[in-house]
Amino acid sequence: MQEIYKVTSKTLQERDYFETCIVPNKTNNYYWSDDWSEVFYIKLAKLGFISTTYEIPNEGLILLPELQFAYAVLFFENLHISKKVKKLLKKDDYIFSLNSRFDEVLDGFEKHHKDNWLKGEYRALLERLYAREFENFKLMSVELKDKESGELIAAEVGYVIGRTYTSLSGFCSKVKRYSNYGTLQLVLLAQYLQREGFAFWNLGHPYMEYKKHLGAKVLEREEFLELWKKETATARKKEIV
């Protein structure tokens, strides 16, 4: 059974520790922490960790940063749009937006996911991150709404670092009339990111089929981190709207 080591702000500040002890470790991908500070979370994100949570019975929630063994990365020239989604793109029955319903999107995770890890201290942390400005880090929500009713059909939360966007979690309506609208939201987001000059979209774990269908390429840890370091180094001058 894999042992999960604690990671701290001090640990990450130690010279060469990340590069020499964490990155080459082919046994460990998960770490844990009880540090819910904004600064620590952003430090993890900038190093390439994607953080979720784990609830320990009778003890509570811990932060679970993961430096993945492999990442699903969408380079926008590889974006695949199915025939069904192409038909939806032509319809005038939806509104695509950013940062218009952040709190409602967070509520949606609890509503749509039976095992919702984005809760408690983690949700409070995201609310703080969303409310403040940070250097080269921007949390954002993505929404797809029914144009007539205003209902939230599909949504996600992620963050921008440099010329990259990373997805954290998302959901879509299971109502039959909204079939394929979840994929539509992904395609619209990919098109937005491409127009705005992003280098790539970090989709996290490569094992979900929908990511491959979208056109994502699987990069092993070392290859991903080399690209990540390059494209996250400089903050975008243009604001996310």
C-alpha cells in the first residue's frame, strides 16, 4: 500500500527538494496537508500539483495534492468536435459565460456529485481565492446556461496560471434535452482559451475517455512539468472576463 507523505510550505521551500525528491519519485503521486492557506495552495498549483481532498473518519478533511504520473493535455489544434456538438454550436439556445455564477457552480458540485470532494475547508479556500487578486494565479468558473430559462446546464471551476488553464471539477445536467451540452461547454471553453492565446488546457487525469475524445494528448510527468514550467512562468497581461 502506498504511503502518503505530508507536504508543507517549508518542505517546498527547501532548495531542490521538489526537483530531487518529489519529481523523480515513481512510487508516490499523492501527498497530504492540513494547510488551507491561499499561499500554500497557489504554490502547489504552480509546481504542477492538482489538489483535491480526502475525509478521514472521525478526524475531518485533509488537502490531497497530487503530482500526477501523467496528465491529459489539450493542445487546441487537436480539438475534436463531434457532429452532435457541431449541431448544438449552431443553435441559439444557450449562453456561455465566465465568472457569472461562481457560488452556484460550487453548489452544483454537491448537487450533481454523490462523492463531492470540493467541500468544507476546500470550498472556503476556493471562495477566498476567487475573492482576491494574486500574482499569476486566477481562479475562475465556467458556465453554460439555457438562454430562455437561465438554468445552469453545465459548469466547471479551474484556474489560470501563465498561459495555462487547469480544470478542477465540473458537472452537467442529466436532463435528456440537454444531452451533449456538457461536451458543448468543454468545446466552447477550448475555443475561448485558444482565442485568448493560451498554450494548452491541463485536464488532469488522462484516464477519462471524454478527454481523449476531446483531443487531449497524454504527457508523462517529466514531459508535462517541463512544458508546464515554461508556460506558467509569465503572467498573462490580458484579464479573464
